[in-house]
Amino acid sequence: MNLIARVLFLWSLAEAAQARNIESTTIEDEPLHPVGGMRIINGHNAYLGQFPHQVSVQNYPGSHNCGGSIISQEWIVTAAHCVVGKSLSQMRVVSGTIYRATGGTVHTVTESVVHEDYNPSPSAAFAYDFAVLRVSPPFAFSPYVNKITLGSAFTLLGLPFGNGIASGLLCYASGWGRTDPGSSTLPSILQHTELQALTDDQCGAQITGYVDEAHVCTFAPPKNICNVSRLM
């Protein structure tokens, strides 16, 4: 299932990026740390339609829990830890808005599928932290609501997956995560930030015990710190 894990991660990343190769960043002098929780450190406000695949996965009746990406008219991809232990009636999905608490279209969740290799134990370091949710009504695609696509990003990432991620690939993360590591306050407007992909070897040299075929590392000094696997 390693291929599925990477496809889901890249699906949630590729269209958010105008992906292109850039000069690799030297990381030897930059400390890398695995991070958890919702964080878009030093992000910037997004504008409506900039990330039309972005959805808010909410706890019913309406508090933001996690981000997600539209992958078809009925399905989104999100993080497994956001849905494990929740009934369908405890979740809802909101599309077509950049505001965390207002606007958009509300969709009920009719089906939830968690990656079969997901392990919620902290020692598993969020490996295979993926889930897909089916929603109703289906998404009505528009300039503000649309599915994420792989496009040319796969070429730049250097398939097959066994060859690893292309170092220096520029991509964007988006979400309503914390913009200040010292604060628990979530932004009211969707945030985005630039990230650079690291190869498994680059990341593994800095973070012992975290990196394997189930993880993807990104690096963005000084805007963010290294993030292992998940950008939800």
C-alpha cells in the first residue's frame, strides 16, 4: 500500500503547487524537527479561488478540525487522524470558502475510508495518515470549487516512486493551521506557504527514526520548520 499512500499525499499537494524545479536548498546548518498539529507558520492570506480544492473538515455542527482536498465530485482526501473514532454524523465538509468559520457550501459525510496501514500510535510518526471521505451533495465545480489534479507534478517528482522525491521541488501548503508556533489561535482566513521537498536521504540524515517510504519531508526556512508526512 506504499504507492497508495504516496499518491494520496501528492494528490493533496500537486495542484496546490505550481510545481517546478528550483535549486536545492542547503540544509546542513538548518535544524530540522518533525512537527505535529495544524501549522502554516508565517503563512499568507489566500484569495478566493486560489486553492479551489481546499475544504474544511469540521466537527458537527461546525467547528474546523482539519483541511482536505477535493479529488472528485464526491470524494475528498484528508488525514486519517482527523476522522478515526468519529461517526459519519459527527463530521461535515465545507467547500468554496477561504474563511474558517463562515461561507461556503456544507456537505454531509456519507462514507469514510481510512488507509489500512494507518497506525495512530505516536511511535508510528503519522505513517499512512490518510483517509478519503465521500460527501453529499456532490461538489458543483466552479472557479472556486474544483478537484486537485496531478498534472505535470508527477514528471517533476521523478516516477517511479522508488526513486524518491525530487530535491528542491517547490510546492505550496494551504490550510487554516496556526501561523505562530507559540499560539493556539487559528487564522480566520485560509493560509498558504511555500515548501521545498527533501529526498528521503536528506531528511533521514536530520531526523533519526522518522523517515521511511511512508513519509514525505518538506523544508521551508525561515517560514516553517521541517514537516514529516502530513500537510493537512
